Amino acid sequence: MAQLTQWLWRQEYWLPSGFTWEDMQKTEDIRYPHPRHLLLCFPIALLLVALRFFFERKIAIPLGKKLGLQEKVRWKTPPNPTLEDFYTKQRKNPQKEEVRGLAKQCDLQPRQVERWFRYRLNQDRRSVTKKFCEASFRAVYSIIFFFMALAILYDKPWFWDVRECLDGYPQQPTQASLLGYYLMQNSYYWSLVITVSFDVKQKDIIMIIIHHVVSILLTSFSYGVNFIRIGTFVMFLHDAPDVLLYTAKTFNYLKWQKTCDTLFVLFALVFLFARGIFFPYKILYNTYYYLAELHQPYFGYYFFNAFLMLLYLLDVFWSCLILLMIYRFLTHGKLGNDVRSDSESSEEEGVDEADQKAEQKQKQNSTIVKELRSRCPNEAIDTNTNL
């Protein structure tokens, strides 16, 4: 094990030529990051998870009620062992042939079976309160750490000139505030991985998981080899649009549509500028070209830039979705459904639409039956017929 660790952390892999790990040892006047500090991220991540559950139950839920958060009415399904067994053991959305077979077994109409499955599926969906709690916690976290980063960085010369982030690398003394900020951000990404199975599922869940993994690898690597300055810049750029995104989601669940639309437009502008323009032209350009001018390219150089490029590709993917939403906004005058919003929400709307159609059809049938009775008072009319 010791030999494997020694081989994995060979300075020739991770540091520029001519530098050793001994050159980055802490002294009385100079502080450098050390990979073992990353072990603190695991207990901090667990504390963040506990803090999130406390925030959701003690702050977000009461706050949502005071702000008028409303839950949709969910119809309860009548007990039916045959349908319940099919729902739990086979599938939640039966095909037409299966619906007809189940209808015969239960002595029901096919449309009654379809409605039973719609209501049953709707019972398992995450509530609007759950979505509000999740969005509000992320909004609060993003706001706190965005302004924390701004307070730490605004007086640093390399915050205003990206090239200075790499001057003197890797021997760049680091402040305790930067190290603490970095460890908290790494812990936050770990907490997102821990809670991913409990969070509201998004349509782009695969991309989100990839983003979390890439973020953990990038923050861990950049911390271990002292890419603190450029790494903090990257996190600051990615946190800026998140503040607007999660705040907009919070207001969306409260049905404050105008506020949500305004925040989304601001989010789109900040996202496209920060991640779509500034990130590749300032960050990637300097880490790829300027760093190569300062030091002969080495494995750590290619490793760092490869993951930064992967992060940028994810940003491009989300930028395309945002541009699609902007196009819909310009053509229809409203945002409509988020193209990357939680899949449960979109499916729930489909359930509501299906129920509305069934209700309309039932009303039409009742109207026709009444009309027939008025015209043919002496005729017996079957009101259960699907007109």
C-alpha cells in the first residue's frame, strides 16, 4: 500500500519540472495546502447533510406556509390488491393490452384502471413542499458562499487579472480563508453526492451526477497541488448563476411567476456570460496556453485541463437548454416548463391534464345524457355508456 501511494503521488506526475513536495511544506510564515486536509471534507459533508435536513424541517417548511405555498390535491386510490400487485412488482405504466387484461380481472372499465394508475403514481411523487425545501436550501447556501468568495477575493490582484493566478505557481502562499472556503466547497459537492438519491429527480440527472464527480475531482486535485487561486476563480464563476437559478426555482414553487421569470432572465444572462464566454476565453485559455509558457507540460497539467474541458462541455450542454428556453420565451411570451426541470413535476402535470380531460369528457357525457332524456323521456338510457 505504501508503495502504491508513493507511486501515485510521484512529484513528476503532479508538479512542474524542478519542484518537489518539500518545496510546498508549511513554514512559520508561509502556508500551503496539503492533500491530507481533504479528509476533513467527509465529516463536514455529513454535517452539511444534517444541516440541510434541519433547515428544511425547521425553517423552509414554516416559511413556505407563511408565503402561501400550496400543495396540489392528490386523489387517493381505492384499495385494489390486483392493481397494487401489478404496480409494485411489474410496472407503473401498463400498456393498453395490460390495462384491458387488468380491467377484466378487476371487473372495471379500462379508463377506471388507467385512472387508478394515474392516481397511484401521483401519490408517490415528491410534494411541492419537498421541492421548495430543496431549492431554498441550495439558494441560501449559494448566496452565502458567493458573497463569501467575493469578500475573500475582491482585494486580491489576481481576481482582476487571471494571468496572475498562475504567476509563481506552484509556490503560491495561501491564506487560511481560501483554504477554508475550498474545503467547504469540496464538502458541499460530497454532500450532493450523498443526497442525490433523496433529491427531486431531474431530467438531466446523469449530467448532474457527472458534474458532481468532476467537481469533486477538480477541487480535490487543485487543492492538493495548490491550484487554489485559479480553482477559487472557477468556483466563483459557477456559483454566480446558481444563486439566481435556485432563487428563481424557489419563487416558481411559490407561484410568484413574474419574479421567477425576471430572475430566470438574469440567470440566463449571467450563466451564458460566466460559463459560456468568460470561462473558456479567460480560464481555459490561461490554464492551457499561459501555464504551458511558464512550465513544461506534465501529467498534472493535462489532467487539470482535461477535467476543466469536461466541465466546460457540461456548461455548453446546459447553455443549449437555456437558449431553448429563451427561444420559447421570445416566441410565446412566457417561460413555460423548464426543459431541465424535475421529471416528476412534468409527469405530474401530465396526470393533471389527463384528469382534466377525463373530467371534461364526463361532463360532456352528462350533458348529452340530459339532452337525450329531455328528448326521449320514455326511453331507458344507460348512463355508464362511454359516449
